[in-house]
Amino acid sequence: MKWISFRVDIETADCPAATEVVAEFFREHGIRGVVIEDPTEEGSPDWADALPVYRGGCSVTGYLPENDRIPECWRIFRQGILDLGPRIAAQLQLRWNRLDEEDWADSWKAHFHPIRIGKRIVICPSWREFDAAPEDRVLIIDPGMAFGTGSHPTTALCIELLEAYLPPGCRFLDIGTGSGILLMTAGILGACRMVGVDNDETALQVARENLSRNGIENHAHLLVSGNLGDCIRGGFDVVCANILTHVILELLPHIPARLNHGGMFLGSGILAAHADRVADRIQSLGMQIVEMREKDEWLAVVAKSDENAAGDPIKGKP
């Protein structure tokens, strides 16, 4: 399949805020595989001792299948990006490129190296090898055209918090599952049941392949197409959402009903500047904030619910 890549290069004093707005613009216009790209300092040739270090963000890239609507899409995107620039105090430049799906996949291979997150989790590309220590938990991943490699601070924060808070034997829900990286993390940390929901069919297919690649049995996970309010309801011990600030705020009123008594909500993709807004909303819903953790101007929050929600996790399932 032929694809068109759309890339926005950003010059601004506040990259996290600008990339959040641009990424949401892409998603609203149906662009798949939206990735916030961050420059990294490559490790030495012995990357097991010197893994990539996050340095900040400066571009957003997304993809559309090539068809006869591309010229009209380009016109709409170009005007939309021109309008966004002054609103977010940034200089934005939109570029496009034509490529095969295989070329897109190969472009990742030059830049995606094993990444250690937290104490035990190592994210390793499927095309590289890693000499794991006995205590390491290695996830083999091929991101395909879906978000989630572990290199972005928002994903890294989620993985760190899952390592800290996810109880073995729990039921886990991942909202906006992308590549399935958080489902896999929950699986290797001992969750007994994982459910991932995403409204992008491409992401769900990538997640299926990654779950299979890591030996997570079919009976232990379920992937659902749709939105939280359409297809998911209570019965989870941990609910995770690594999305964007305004989406987190929209989701929050639905979260207590999806949590078992004493269940935990992990929200990431939040700009640190919006910490008070998110904290106020969480507390207004009767949830208790356990921790707020920051990395490179991004924030993740852990909140505990005292509500007891009844009901099956998936409508129509026994």
C-alpha cells in the first residue's frame, strides 16, 4: 500500500504544548499513526550500556493512505496548520512525502533502539537483539503505524507507574491502546485480564501482532474497536489512558464507573502546566490523587477510586 506522510516541523518555546495541539489536529482529520517525534542522543555502539536519552520534541508526523482525495486533504491541512501557528505561538511548517508501507517501517529501524524504562522493563525492537539480565522484563515491539514505542515521556511515565502500582492478578483496561505497549507491560507484570480499546483499526491490528509476538495468550486479552463510552463499562482494577490533556478531562467523568472498589486510574499525556485542572477534576469526581509524576514537561497522575462499579467489562460478554 502507498502512504502519504504529513510532517509538521515546530519552532516554539513550548514544544510539549505545541506538539499536543498539532497531534490532536492530525487525529481530528483522520491521520493515522500520529507520532510526536523527539530528538534523542544516540548511545555508544554498545547501546546496552548507553541507551537513548530523551531531549525534547520538535515535530509531529502522521500518515494517510494515498488516494484521489490527497490534494484536497493537503489544502485543508495546509490551511489548518497556518491557522494553528499564531494560536500556539509557534512557527509551523507542513511537509509531505510519498512512501510504501515497507519504507515507513524501515525508517523506524534506524532510530529505534532498546530502551530501559523503570527498574526492570526493556522495550526492544523486533529487529534488534538485547542481552537481558535475569531481572529484566523484555517487551519485543514493532510499532507499525501505531503510537507507542516507549521513547516518548508520556509512555515512559505510564510504564514506570504500572511497574510501581499494578497489582498481580488484576483486571486492566487500556484506553487508546495504540501499539499495545501498555497492555503488554501489564501482562508481563502479572495482570490476569487485559482489555484494550482504540478507535483506529490499524492500531488494533498492530496491537494484536505485538501481543502475539510477546506470547500473551488470546484468553488473557481482548481488543475492542470504539470509544470508552460506547463499548466499555466497569469491572477493572486498573484503568490507564495515555492520550492528551483535553481527552483525559473528557474521559474522567466516565472513569469511576469503570473501576472496581479501590481501583486505580493512571492518566498520562498531560502537560505539566495543566496539572491543577486535572487534579481539580479528579477530586471533584470523588477520586483521591495518589501521585503526580513529571518528566520533561509532561505529567502522569495516579488516582484511586472509592467507588464500586458493577457490570461486565464488555457489553454483551458474560
